Amino acid sequence: MRFFPLLIMTGLLLLTFGLYFVFDAFPTLDRPTSFSALSFFSFGAMLLILTDGVRRAKSGTGVIWSYVALAGTLFVTMFTVSVWIIGEVAS
């Protein structure tokens, strides 16, 4: 399962951008609440990727893909938190 962290990051990325563009199609959905839940899910995904990287580093295997996935997940988390905060301030 070398690419497990990348799989988590890709799923989170698809969920985030899918949710972001679905709100344009359905304006009755509540953007701040959905993105707050997605932000907490993103923090959980970062913790999972980080613990997987620590486990791999202790066993002596390569961790470069874990670092790449952690950086991508951090970017997605910053995006979801910013959308959540902007949505809360605007409403």
C-alpha cells in the first residue's frame, strides 16, 4: 500500500472540489456547515497520513509519497478552512 496516502489525498480533493462546485448548482445548501464538517474530516485525513508516514519511517521504507500527500492534504485543508471562515463572515 505504497500509494495509500495519495489515495486519501485524491479522494479528499475530489470531495472538496465536488462539494465546492455543487453549491453553485444548488444554492439552497448550507456552505459554511458543510465546509466545517469537511475541514474536520481534512484534519483527520492529515493525522492518518502523518501516522502512516511515521509508521513507514520507523520500518525503514520510503516516505516521500507520504510527504507529498501530506503537503497536498494541507493545501486542501487550508482551502476548506478558508471557505468555511469566509462563509461564516459573509452570513
